[in-house]
Amino acid sequence: MVNDSTKKEQPKDVDMADAAPAVKPEPTPAELNNLLVADLKKNISLLEKTVSTKETRISSRVLRSISAQRRKLNSEVLRTLIEQVFDDDSAIKQQLLQSIKNTDSSAMDTTSTSSSQSDSAKRSKVLPEAEVYVRLLIVIFLIDRKLYDQAIVASESLVQRLQDFNRRTLNPLSAKVYFYYARAYELSHRLEEIRSKLFAYYRTASLRHNDEAQATLLNLLLRNYLEYNLYDQADKLVSKVTFREDSVSSNQYARFLYYQGKIKSVQLDYTEAYNCLLGATRKAPQNSATGFKITVYKLACIVQLLMGEIPERSVFRQPGLKSALAPYLQLTQAVRVGDLATFHSVVNQHAELFKADKTYALFQRLRHNVIKTGLRKINVSYSRISFADVSKKLQLDSTEDVEFIVAKAIRDGVISATIDHAGQYIQSKENVNIYSTQEPQAAYHRRISFCLNTHNESVKAMRYPPDAHKPSHVETAKERREREQEIAKNLEDEEDEDF
């Protein structure tokens, strides 16, 4: 007799049609457009919340979302948004609709449902923040479609409209407006035309104590000067203004440090230039802004070589930067070994790239560093060597120039040697123990100063909740969690297209 519990259950027939997971249909373009319109309207509601609470940090969430939403923008989405936000009899509505007319020939008609609902809905008065936000989206859309002439017209109208308002809640938006205003002119190769206007807007922002707009406009002015190689004017501008890094975003501060490092490098102040460029790499977003970091590391590499130092190999192995910095790695290797022939070969091979990066002029100064490196190696290896042998090893064009080059290297402290004019040779001096000098103490002092400055900057960058010093209000656990979540969102890196 067989126990029923020991019987194996027979497999049951399974209907494969029922077992297959249901395939979710792909959303149609009309549905995607409606979802995007809903997100944009949610951003407008956040701007309204910014006005009601007087908390400008809420609007930073709206600005961070622009980089993701701009990829999905089309003329139908903007047209639907304008229809739902502005009144039918509004002159601004007709102006905005005209600015995006005939910009997207492949767009589909998706406004049948949303527009019909919005027509019957009661519209409230549009806040200036909402109007500026919609106009800014239009300018970004025109720039992305490479309609630069239309973008210039739209941005001019937006900037003129922005001058009519003096509201604290518009400060974060105004910085974005000025950035894309200059960007439209830059892409049209007409950046020089707006220099005087940028100065006027900077003066207005200073009078209104708009720190974010001040920082943005100052960076735009420096970019304007450097685009046309006006380094003296840019240096005078930096010396006349005060950059308040404690009240602006890290992105703008990183950009300012880069421009300052570029000015200092041209003026032969390599130590200060390298410190500025190093600060720019630390202030830049760590997980984005790859193009900005590539530009900074290229200039920092050259400045460090001009200082007589060799960049670490880990700089050239960073993810996303390896291929872009490959020519600079070859150049660094040539400078490190003091091979003048390899140096000239690398410069000639990548001359077009260096000219596009605007670093070719600095490479002309590196030739002396290559010679100094070779002389330093010769000084260590030989107690006495003739000028002819030095010229042969360094592959110099003329033996007569060796004496002058060596004399200058001795005067600059590059090598420790004496010149015998009669015998036409160099006599190396006995090497001095570096630990008997003050060089280790100076190096240790520089490291301590760097650590202290980093600590002070970190303390300055800390943010505290409002009224934290007032003991009258007892915060509940729920309020504390909400506040911490809000602070965490506001402290996120602005990984947008600014760089």
C-alpha cells in the first residue's frame, strides 16, 4: 500500500499564454509630451512656492532639472505649456508663440487633450518667476536647435524683461538667463558686441545685491576678454572687483578660479596660477563636467611643467580624461627626460590641438625647461664636461650658445657648477645635502598651509538650518527628517550643462 503523501505530484499543464508577462506598451509621443508638460508645470508650482516662502533654495531644484528636460523639449511641448500658463488675451503669450513658430517641423499635434482642458480652466495671474522660466526654456530650446539668430532675439527680449523686476526670488533664474544670453552670442561668434551690456548688467546686479548674477556676469566678462586674448583688461577687472565665494555656487567659483589661473599663467605667475587651477578642480563637480575638468587639467599640466615640476601619472589615468590628455602625457615624458628632439616632435605632431586649446604659446616657454632638465641630469652625472658634449647631448643647434645657457642656469640656481672659459668646459660642484638647508622646512610649511586653507574653506561651506541658535522652537523628529532631506537635496552638485 502506497502512502498518498509520498506520491509525486504530477506536473500540471500550464497555459503559456497566461504565464507570459504582460508587455507594457511603449508610451506614444503624445503621452511623453503630456508627461513633460506636467513636469514643467510642477516646476512652475515650485517657483510659486519659492515666492510664497521666500526661500530661494527651492528654485535651485527647478534649475537642476533643466539639463534633463531640455533633451525632451520640442515646439509642441512649449506651445502647450504657453497655452496653459498664459491668458488668451495676453500679449506676452502671442509673443512667445511667435518665437517658437516653425521651429519643429516634425512635431506631432499633442495639444488636443491638454489644451482643451486648459482653455476651460481658470488661469491665475502669471508670476514673473514663471514667465522668466518659460522664456528661458524657449531660449534653451532655440540654442539646442542651433537657431542662434532666433535665440539672440529671444534672449534679448528676456534680458530686457528681467530688468523690469527687482525680486529676490528671481536671483537664481537671472544668473541662468545671463549665462544663456551670452551663450547665444558666443555660438554666433558675436561675443564682443555684448561686452558693454554685460558691464551694465553687472552694475545693476551689484546695486541690487544679486550675488549669484554678479558672479555669473563677472565670469562672462572674463570669458569675453580671454576669448579675444585681452589678458591685461581681464587682470584689471579682477583687481577691481570682489568675488564673494561664500555666497555663490561652487560651479561659478570653480569657473572664476580657472579664469584667474589662466590669466596668472600668461603673466608668468606660475605658482599662483597652479594654486587657482588646483582649486578649480576641487570645486568642480566630481561626477560630471568632464569637458571643464579636461580644460583645467591641460592648463594645469603645462603650468606645473613651467614651474619645474612633473605632474603625477595618476592625473593622466583618470576615467574620461585619459584619451584627451594623451598628447600632454607625451609632452610631460619628453620634459621629464630632458629630450629636446622628442619635445619638438610632440609639439609639431599635435600643434593644431595645442592651438585649439590655446596652450601653444605656453609650449614655447617649455623649451627652456627641457634644456634645464637636461642640464640638471648632466650636472649630476658628470663632474666635468665640455661645451661640445653638452651641445651634443642636448641636441642644441649651436655650441656657442651653450656657455650662455649654462651661465643662466647657474644664475637661476638650476645647477651648481662653474664655467671654465679657457678650457671650454663645465666643472660641477660637490652636491650639498638638502636636509642641511631650509628647503624641507619650506616644503613642510607649504603642506601645512594647504591643509589649513582646505579646513577653513570646508568650515565656510557648511550650511546650518535657519534659526538654529534660537531655543524657543522645539523641533519634532518628523520636522527634523524633512529638514535634513531638504538640505540633502540642496547640497547636491549642480550637474548641469554649465560646464
